[in-house]
Amino acid sequence: MEYARLGGSGLKVSRICLGMMGFGSKQWRPWMLDEHEAEPIVRRAADLGVIFFDTADVYSQGVSEEITGRLLAKIFPSRDDYVLATKANSPMGQGPNDRGLSRKHLFAAVEASLRRLNTDHIDLFQVHRWDPETPIEETLEALNDLVRSGKIRYLGASSMFAWQFAKAIFTAERHGWAGFVSMQNHYNLVYREEEREMIPFCLDQGIGVLPWSPLARGLLAGTRTREGGQTVRARNDTFADRLYDESDFDVVDVLNTIAGKRRTPSAQIALAWLLGRSGVTAPIIGASRTGHLDDAVAALDVELDADEATRLEAPYRPHAIRGHS
């Protein structure tokens, strides 16, 4: 395993982050794994040196956080042995204040996450998208107070326009409030719109990039083909249908050719490309079996030559902005 500083902070994370969204309740999504099914995957991650774990309150409406808290406490000897990340913004109830980035909801969300995770602090707390209905000053002051209280160690954000993230960063700086150290954004071999503004901005500001959907929800791992989904998730994940389209298979065709020539799984090649991109600290990997983690960690040792990278990038076609909501 390799470890790196998260942005300009002193926090060290593994260069592979295990995303915990897939662990939860099948009532939320049919492909969810329960705690018993998730445990060997989390144990394998720990065995491979993964110390970075990401979840959110909205995943299975809190069940993912509960599973995450119990498994990490069981597997790691000490709370200081791992880095725990979660997020808030999405609806957690029917009330008008059960969502968003208001002071009221952020304080309630953090307290609820701490209870579900069974911990006294969150290492990386991320705003889960931009909230157009709440003044950014209100959000940032609330986050600063939560950091000062010791309940949050570092702040991150997820998927928004670069101008929005810039507004948040510079507003916090102007007031002397706690700033952001990371951006969790939609970025992979078939969705590269983040290279236009967000990633250059993060490089300039010393912000760590944590790509979500690094394998395009299975498209770059072979679970989605032109003929349709090959797994339960691929057949039922309607969100993926809104993120990717037919033209993306032109990239997949080249990926499969290079992977076949190397006799290496396509997932490893796609992750190796992403891990080599400027600014990327740790892709957030979803895993439904231990082999997915083996492939992810093995990607750290895969070096693509310039010709392979050029061939992988050549078929890309611009996309409409996807993943901000």
C-alpha cells in the first residue's frame, strides 16, 4: 500500500479508499451487502493496508454508517488506526430541515452520524453537494464551529462547480474559518469533465482529489456491456444510466485491448490511469468481493507508458456535466 497526504493537510491516507456505500440495506438498493457479507471485504482491505474508509448518512438511510462503525471498531485495534469519512446534505427525513447545509441540519447530521458510527469524531466530514438554498457563510461558520468543537477533524466537499468550490474556499479564508482539504468528485476514464476547471483549481489550491465512481459504476470493469448489465447492480443501477452513454464504450474497447495485451484485468488498467493523474490522492473503490480490492491495490504497481495513455484517452468525447445532483 502507498500513503499520501490529503491535499495540503498533514493527514495521511491510503491511496486506495474503500467506499462503504454498497454495505447496507437491500431495501435501499437491491445490490447492497449486509454486515455479515461486508465483513470479509473490510477485513481484506485492512490486510492490504487500506486505512481510509468513506460513507455518507444517506447511504441506506444511515445503515451504511452503522455497519461501518461496527466493522472498523471490530477490525482495527484503535480508532487512531484508520481515517473515517462521511458526508451530509441529502434528505434524511420528510421534514423541511432534514436536508441541506443549514446550521440546524449540519449540527443534527453530525450528531446523528457520530451515534451511528459509534465514535466521538469524524476525520473527514464532507458537504455532499452544493446547497443553493443556504448562504455559504452560514454553512461555513457551522462547519468551523463543529471543527472547533473537536467533532470534525478536516473538511471536504463533493461534486459541485469549480466556481462554487472557489466561493466556499475563499469565503472561509476571508473569515478565518476552517478550510477544505479535499474534493470528492466524479472522475474516471470515461468522464473527464473535471479536468477543465475543478482539478486545475484543486492543484492550484493544494486540495486533494478523491474520485468517486473511478470504474464508472462497473463500466470500466466489464460489468456493463453494450448488451446490458452483467451483475445485479449493473442491471438495477438506474443512476449509472444517467451518467454514461453508448459513446463511452469506445473508450472501453481500447481499455479492453490494452488489458488483454498486458493480460491484466481492465479494472487495474483503468485505476492505474486514474492514480497517475495529477492531483488524484485516492480513488474511492466500491467492492462486492475481496478480489475487487486485490485489483485496486495491484493497480498501484501498474505503470502505463505514454503510448498506452494516449490510446486510452483518444476516444473520449465531451459530456454534459453529470453527478452534481
